[in-house]
Amino acid sequence: MQSPADILKDLWTFTGGDKAALERVRLTGEEPQIPSSFRVAVAGQTTIAAAGLAAAEIWRLRSGEPQDVSVDMRHAVAECRSERYLRLDDKPPPPAWDAIAGVYKTGDNRFVRCHTNFPHHRDAVCNVLGCEPERDKVQAALMQWRGEDFETAAYAAGGVVALMRSYDEWSALPQARALAELPLVSIEKIGEAPPKPWPQGLSNGDRPLSGLRVLDLSRVIAGPVAGRTLAAHGADVLLVSGPELPAIPWLTIDTGRGKLTTLVELKSEAGRAQLRELLKGADIFSQGYRPRALAALGFAPEDAANINPGIVYVTLSAYGHAGPWAERRGFDSLVQTTTGFNHAEGQAAGIDGPKELPAQMLDHATGYLMAFGAMMAKARQAREGGSWHVRVSLAQTGRWLWNLGRLDGGLDTPDLTGEAVHAAFIEAMPSGFGTLKAVRHSSLLSTTPARWSRPAMPLGSHPPQWPARN
């Protein structure tokens, strides 16, 4: 199996990074760190390190000064489970899942996972099944269905569910074959534009992305983690949500550190005009909505490049941008289920049924890959011009994680306790919700330490405008 250093080297050089920069990276810690037969700790460490190294390289390009980057594996794992360690006024998080979310058996003795944390997704499941939103009623109704038929019907009705598949079953699907043709992080030029110079006048206390503006149109974990990471390295990140869009409050708090947050109604022309104005002033546009949802509103990558030549546009999807599932909605837990992880972990644990990974690693690793890709594309734009499109997906991150290999006996590893995390990796900070205790960023830069200079705030706390550049 590849070492963490070799995995990072592959990530870095594939996207055009200078090999010499790798000499300034230090990766510490040993795997496994948490109970899994997969190399989840290494996945967290190396994706966080890639983003940190990209930030350090941008600092070198802007200031002429190289710096060292170090990432501890245990700290990285804690950060990749940051939502569970968050404390608000010393209170732990509420239950993470809706009452009927989770795993069920179907009439053909298969397993399906329902994701019902958003009300419209819960309603879709219940409408298809013709039952009340109660676990025993959902289970009884599913005994009348074949698993794959329910998966298909639920998606058609606007729900998000997943049939548990083995890795071999998944690999035989056209979608898996389409993913096998795609890179982990795709960076493509989508338009002509002159190089945009870096913001001028670095001053004491600045960080690599100081003066850069990021529009963050994302929810839940992966996309918001990308924005949180860019904010940690100094970017002005403006989270744009809709007044009627459902959100998961605890995740909004955890991933809102360092960001401004505003509400824009994209269903109205006035709201779309507001977003166009924001886009004109942005350097990076990062979005994680259902494929083509923003395109239908006039904000496809090519539209963004016309509105703001030189933009870096970052797209997150569940199952990749090619293949028959390119339009399919999905979340980390569902992608784990359908691509073989839950089946494989269950087999490794000797149980009949699915077993989840001990972290939402597809989400978190993909978030760091989004931030990494955005920074690498921005550095390229500053060097050679053009508008750029960065694409990542949960399923492609899963494919990469699978190919890192398996750990014999990995499930026997003691779990990382909250007490250990709080003793080593937690910082306290004020917020618009109360006092937060949350995991510090695990990528340590020697000259420009990562930090969040803005407190997490309730959605819509700020006007839809950019702060003045210094």
C-alpha cells in the first residue's frame, strides 16, 4: 500500500503542483486511528494536506516566501468528524438523523438506506410507500417492494435513497464504469480571460488567500467544508442560501466558521440579479446543488465565465458528471451504501447488513479536495489566464478511497473518544449562536497559521455584498 507521503505526491503532481513543494510537508501519525477496514485516516490527512500545501504555494507565489506544512493524522481524523465534537455553550449536538432515516429491509431480502433529514425528502419516501413517517410503518411498507424498484421509484418522486450493493455489484453498473474514466479532481479551462493579478499589498497577519472572494452556494458537509477551509486560509467567503431552503442547523454552525452569510432568492429575477452582481466581484464560485439546478437559473459554469471572465467555478456532485447517474441526488451515507462501502464494512465486521464508515469521510475528503482544486485552479488562472471549472464528486472520492487499500483488523481499532479530541484539538470561540468549542484546522502552516477570523453566524446575517478589499 502507498504511504501517506506517496498518496499526497500523487494528488499534488496530478494537478500540476511543483514537486519541490512536497519537501516542505510533514505528515505525522500512524494508521489506523478509528475503527474501519478502510484507510479513512489517511484519506483525511492527505486531502487536508493537499489543501494546506496549495495554500502555502499561493503564499509563495504572492510573497516569495516558502513555508512548511504539517498535518497530524489524529488531528485530521478529528477534523473530519468535526460535527460530532462541536459544543455550543458546552452542549453536545442533537441527534444527527431524522426519525425515519436509516436502513430497512425490503421484500427481496435486500437493504435500502433512506435519507430523510430534509422534509421534502421524507415526504417523497412516505408518498411512494403510502405510509406515515414512522419507522415500523416504513419497514412494513418496504416489505412489499424489491429494493432496486424502491430506489428507482423514490428517486423519481424526488427522494434520496440507496440500495445497498456489494462493490462487485456497483462496479458492474454503467455509472461505475463512467467514473473509472474520470480523474479524482478535474480541472478544465472553459473560457478565455487575461490573468487576474493577486490582490495587492500583503500585510502583517495576512494569509495566502487574503483579498480573494469566494461565493459558497452549498449545504450539508462537503461544499461547506470547502468554504470553511478557504476561509481558514484568509479568503472572504460569502455563504449564499435561499430564504426557503431547509438546512441542518448543527452543520450550519460547524461549517459556518469564518464565513459571511446572506440570503438570496434565486427563484426571483431580483435575486438572480443580486447573485450576478456578487459573481462579478468573485474569484471563486463554489456550488454543491443538484446537477443543472443552477444552470437552469443562468449560473452554469459557462454562464459564470461570461459574467466574470477568469472565474474559478467549482462543482460538487454525488455521482460524477458523466454516466447515467450524473443527475442523481445523493449524500455521503447514500454513496457509501450504493458503492460497496457499507457491504464491505459489514462483511469485515461479520454482520448481515450494512455498516457505516466511522466518519462521513466521503463528504469531508471531498470538501478538502474542492478547496484544493479551487486553489490549484486559481494559481493557474493567475499564471496563464482563462476561466476554469473544477469538478469533484462523492462517488469519485469513494473510488479513490477504495483503491487506497484495506486494513486487516482495522475494525478492532479503539475509537477516538470525545475526551481525547477535546483535550488536544479544540478551541473556544464566540459565535452568533453562543460560545463554540470546535476542532481547530489540522493543516499547520509555519508562516501563516490557519484561523477563522469571522464567527459562525445564523444564515442571512449579512447583506448580499462583498466587504471592501484592504
